[in-house]
Amino acid sequence: MADAVIVSNLTRVFGALKAVDGISFAIKPGEVFGLIGPNGSGKTTTLRVVATLLKPTAGSVTVFGLDVVKQAGQVRRLISYLPEEAGAYRNLSGIDYLRFMATFYSRDTVARDKLVEKGTELAGLGQRIYDKVSTYSKGMARKLLLARALMTEPKLAILDEPTSGLDVENSTAIRQRIKEFARRGTTILLSSHNMLEVEVLSDRVAIISSGTIIALGTPAELKSRYMGANLEEVFLKAAG
């Protein structure tokens, strides 16, 4: 089976800063693939290139065989991207936000209603879905945004720090949603500086530091290779 994502010698430069330095990895269909590393390591830049929001300085990326530069429009129809700093329209209710976002995916009223119904179920906010987003806690808003990202059932979901800043209860709920979609066959690329979270969620992990992948494998393989009790210890040993 062909790989869902192929990143080949990807480099991205911003002025004098080389944010990503010749990294390569591949993601299998239906796999949860985690990118972990400290802030500023190149995780978000990599995700933005895969999501067609940034063009590579060098190298290439394909998503289900489509080049993210030459066939960006086709790629966007297959993916969904949740940035770390994503925000909903605070003056809309949760349900109206989902309705608004559904208009970007379908012109058919019935199809849009189904998307909104799916998003409402995924958000799990109960009657609060009818309240303004401005009244939501950070955890509630993040659940709404994740629901927006997943309600279209993308072939590839790209999630940047999906539980950043959330408490244990909300983080657990979001992880459960991610696992649910992975079980149903959605390919997931996620990044986080929370290495223990990625260890729980991911089938395979790439550890990135200063724009370079320094280790790649399943969590079990990496812990065995570096004799670490968890991926935090693996990172410290791999980074020297």
C-alpha cells in the first residue's frame, strides 16, 4: 500500500534561519505519526508545509501521491489542519460556527446539515453548543475546533499541539477523539512538545531537534534503543 505522506529531504529557510534541515519520513495510511521536540525545533513548520500553507525551500512532500506545491488544491480537499493557535469566531455560537465552516466544504444544504450534526456530536458540548464561543473555556473551545477539523472525515488530519494548555479532563477527551478517528482509518500527523502524550497516541514517532530528525521509530523501539523509560528520557539521550 502506498504511503499516505512522504516527506523527502525537506528544508525550509526563513531568512538566515533554517527552521527545517533536510528531514525525511513517511506515514502509512491509517497511522498516527507523532512529531515531538522542544519549542522552535521545526515541528510546526513541517506541519504547515504538509498542510500546503508554506512552500518548501528544498525537498518535496506528497500527500496520497499529490505534490503539496504543484497540486495544493487537490491536497486541501483531502486534509484538515488544526493549528496550535487556532481560534473560533467568538461572537458566534458554537453551532453557528460549525454551520459557517460547513459552507466551505459543501454547497448542498443536506450535506452541510450532516456535517454540522457530525461536528456537534464530536464537540460533545451538549447544550453549550448554542452559547457564544466567547463564553467557552479554553478546553471547550479546543473541543469545538477539533470537531471542526474532524467533522469532514479527512483522509489526513494534521494536528498541531492538540491539547496545548488544557487540563487533564479536556486533554483526555481530545485524545479519545483522536484515537477514535485513527481506529476508523483517518491518517493523523500530530506534533507536540508533550512527549508523554505523543507516546500514548502514536504508532510511530519522529524526534526533531533544531530542524533535524534525530530518532525515528515506534515508542517501544525508541525506548529500547535508547534505554529510556519514556520518550522524554529518549529525547534527552538522543539529543546528547
